[in-house]
Amino acid sequence: MSLSPTPTLIAPTGSLLDLIGKTPMVEVTRIDTGPCRLFLKLEAQNPGGSIKDRIALSMIEAAEQEGWLKPGGTIVEATAGNTGLALTLVGQAKGYKVLLVIPDKMSKEKIQHLRAMGADVRLTRSDVDHGHPEYYTDMAERLAQQIPGGFFVNQFANRANSEAHVRTTGPEIWEQMGHDIDAYVAGIGSGGTITGVAQYLKREGSRAEIILADPVGSVLAGIVNHGVPSPEGSYTVEGIGQNFVPDTADMSLIDKAYSIPDAEAVATVRELLLKEGILAGSSSGTLIAAALRWCREQTEPKRCVTFVCDTGAKYLSKVYNDAWLADQGLGAREIHGDLSDLISRKYENGDVVTAGPEDTLDTAFKRMRSADVSQLPVIQDGRLVGILDESDLVHVMNTDEITRKERFAKPVSSAMTRDLDTVQVTEPLDALIPLFDRDRVAIVLDGEQFVGLIARVDLINHLSLNR
């Protein structure tokens, strides 16, 4: 049976779980794909916003059928976020509690989303290896054993993980592509996606190349290409890459692997939004970058499939935040060899949140809170005339002489500091230390022109990136 060329509307359903899977496919048309055609399966359109909805439903239903998960039980899992969201979605629908152990490098949007859904979220270290008691899988397994009725999902070794993709994702791709696929690209987080779809394609007689997209810093690409692990390191993309081979991953099915640096993944996913209008998550950048490499290496027309694994709405504070990228050394920026290199938010670029001397303290406080900063430069006619920080506000608020409304109505000029600790942009790093010793933020000038602010964390970040 062939698919309809136009989307088919379905009748209303009583459960979001009925809407998992059957996601659309779209062709990339505005990015250079060499002689090939590149197709993206939009897994972000699952009700939980990611491909992990598929395995969550599969693993929970398998646990119910096998008696591991009983009414009133608690689902426990180690997750980079998306599996947790999916497990919470399915668990809530079925009446279970959900406890999730998440590495502390994950985006705040994911963590806020999970907590808003009612999940018990435990953050743990992202700088320790598999086998360490604070490694997220080890901690989750330990907690599951301690909780009465706890079920450790263990997506990394759960056969229902890959089976979900054998049953659903693989057949959907095969049908949507008209049984004509030359390459299939996926990553390994828990290993189920690449394994399950590859198993299905080979079962159907497809000769498609199975391509692993792996972050630089993950060990898996080296195992595929050379039989030895790649050098282990840190990376910022979330949800894929490992320092071990998950039990769910059948590495023998994989023909080739690409190691994708964070900068390339970020540039790719941002180009996808700019040119194709698709807001995708960070791991999708790794997958699509690998797919583009494969496509551009070909000498004749071929057809390649990969995923938009989840929505980029979960990464607005990271991948789509220029200041965050600059802090990570991932943004394209000009290096001047002076103190301006430490400033990720520059006044001339409009990146600095400021106040005017005639603005009210209420306005200034709201700007501080919305921008999550503790001080505001005060600008008048393009010139820096003062700085307002939280301590200045505390001094104004700590009085009973006037009402709260009157306090916040006072102008910024009444509370700001005019005696400024400034440094010239050409001064050495050592010039910052005396300011930090006095608990001040460094105000950087180029002559009389305000450049930006440098806090302790900016210096630490600069030294970390350039050590």
C-alpha cells in the first residue's frame, strides 16, 4: 500500500499516546546537498517533541506485560532529557510516578519542562565516566533499587528500545521513501534508533549504507571506522555520543561513521532554521552535518535519510543564543588580542542590557531580572555615566521612610554608582585582578567609548577556552 501524497487528517483521539509515530518527511531544498537528495523525518512532531516518544511507549508497555512495572510503581531512568520527557508523558497517561537522573550539562528548557510535567528530576555530574557512582546511569540504577516498586527502564540495554524502531520507525521510513534509500544516518545515544531501523531495512533487502553521526569527543566513530575508540573528550550537543558502547547498539550493522565537531553541528542546525525554516535540536545538527558530508562526497545522485530528532525550542538558551555560543568558544567572532576578547556581550553590537539615568528603578530591576544579570550600565547620550547593581537597589529598598511604590519610582540616577572602576581595552589581563579582589565588575572602555563588562566568570571562561 502506498502513502497518500497529501497528509491525511485523523479523527480526534482520547490520548496523546495514539499520536506517537507516523511523523512526516520533508526534503531539504535550500542547502547544498551535492548530487544527492536529503530527506528529514520530523520526529519533533511527536506529542512529546522527540523521537524518544516511540521508545518510551514501547519500553513501558513491555515492562507492564513482563510484570516489572505494576500499578502505583515508579519509572526510573537516566536520560539526557528527551527520553525523560517521553517517559513522563507516557507514565502520566498510565498513572505512574517518574524519577529522572539527568547530567548537569543539559539545557534548562528540558529541566524546566520535566519539572513542570511533575517528574522528580535529580541532577548529577556530567564530568564523570560510566562506572562512577555519580554517573547518571549508575545513579539511576541505584535509586531504582532503593525505591519500592521502582522500575529502572535502562534504555541503554532494553530490547524494547530497538524493537520500537523495528516496528514503527523503520517501516515508516521505508514506505515514505518508496523503498528507495541509499543511506540512512543516525546517532547513538542509547543505540536503539540506528540499530532498529538498520535491522528493518536489512530485513527488507535494502542495500542502504548505515551511517553513524557521532560528536567529536565520543568514542564510537573510531570503533566503527578503525576498530578502536576515538579520543574521549567533552562536547556540547545533547542526547548522542557515548564513552561506551550501549548494549542496545549493534555496531556490526554500521558501515561508516563521521565525527562532527560541535561548531559544525551548531552551524548546520542554525543554517537549517535560516534556510529551511526547521527549528531543530543540537543532536539533529550532528546528524544533518554527517548526512551532508556523505551527500557531498557522492559522485552520482543518491537518496539519504536522517532525522530532526527533537525541537530546537528546547535549546533556545544554548544553540540559538549567540552569547552562550561565544562563551563556549563556538560562535564566529573576531579576535583582537585585547580585553574585548573576554566580552561576549558588546555594547556596540546592541548585546548589553542598559538603563538610562531617568529610567525608574522599577524599570531597571525588571531589565535585570529578565536578562538574568546583576548590574546594568547606565547610558546617557551614548556615553557611560554610571552603573547600577543589585547592592545599589538593596540600599534604596532598605528603608521605611517611603512606600515600596515610591522607592521603585525613584530614578536610576538616584541610586547608581558614579565612581566607576574602568580599564582600557588595551590593558593586560592582570589589570582585572584588583577589581575582582574588591568584588567589582570591570568596565571596559576604548578611550571614552564603552565596550562592555567583564565579570570573574568571563575571565575564568576565557582562560578555560585558551589554556
